Amino acid sequence: MAITSWMLQNSLISITLISAGLALATTLIYKYATDQNLLKQIREDTKKYQEQLKTHKDNPQKMLEIQNQMMPLQSKMMMQSFKPMFITIIPFIIIFKLLGDVYTTLIVIPLSFWPGHLGWVGVYVIVSMVFTTIFRKALKVI
């Protein structure tokens, strides 16, 4: 119960630490559960196809042909992204349920310039996006 009391008293710090920890865990799982070389190759190929689409924007037939070539790449990329999602979904559901129980109606950041406040979900989303970006760049995750 002492941890919960500390978490409530220092809600912004605790949610920031939880967000950072989950962002790091997710980034590591994504890095090691996906084929990073394959994803890099798919991104490079997709970029080439997008450039071709720009040059052939006046030719609908050619654009359709290029889009059909891109579809298998997008399918491969989606299949790669499913792997880490399947690994993380159950733990995240449990963690968010626990966080919801602890921070139910807590106002983490009152907003004077906007009617309302920023609760734990809003803080989590913002902080998580920042940490995920930092960790992805630092760990060179595609």
C-alpha cells in the first residue's frame, strides 16, 4: 500500500517512470521480435515506389501497377508488426487496468488554458510518445 500512496502523491513522476519503462520494454520487444533488416529493405523499396508514383501521377494505369507491386511489401511489414503486438497486448491490458484502478479520477496536470485537466491517460500518451521516439532512435529500431 505504501507504493500506491507514493504513486498518488507523486503521480506525475510515477506515470512518467511507468511510461518510460513501458516505452523501453515495447521498443526492445519490437526490435528483437521483428526482422529489422527486412523492415529496412521494405522501407527502402516503398520509398522507391512512392517516388515512382509521383513521377507517374498522370498515368492511372502505371500508378495502379506500382500500387499492386507495393501491396505485398505492405503486407510483409504488417505481419512483422503483429509479432510484437501479440507479445505485449496481454501485459499492457493488465498494466492499464491496474493504472486505471490506482489513478481513476486523479487530475495529474490541471490545465488553466483549457476547460478540464490532463489525467493519467493523457500524461501517459504524451510521455510515452516522447520516450518511444528517443528509445527508437537510440536503439536504431526501424
